[in-house]
Amino acid sequence: MWYEILPTVAIITASIGLPGWGLWWCHNYFLGNHYRRSLTDRWSRALYQRDMRLTGNPYEVNGLEAIPDN
């Protein structure tokens, strides 16, 4: 019957969804945010270094108020 496929669907869904969900919680625990910044290209590294220099924490959202006026 059709319901015999339900355990297989649950296993496949869990094996696809649990790693992403687990990484979301690990990043929140270790980094203080839910998403990891990717430093794979030069532009991302430059933005990371800029945020670190201006505010000291590259993982919190910074707006124009974080940039000094002088």
C-alpha cells in the first residue's frame, strides 16, 4: 500500500534536513549568529576585515551608525 513508503520518506527527509539544521544551531552556539560568513573570495574577506576594524565583531549587523563620523 501507499503508506509503506512513509518510513523511507522520513529517513530521507531527516538525512537531508538534519545536517543543515544542526549547523544552524552550532553556528549560533559557537559564533553567536546563525549563519557563517564565507571568506572564499577577496571581496568577502575585505568586508570581514572592515567590519572587524570598525566594530570589533564582524558577525553582528552593522549600519551607518557603526561608522565613525571623523
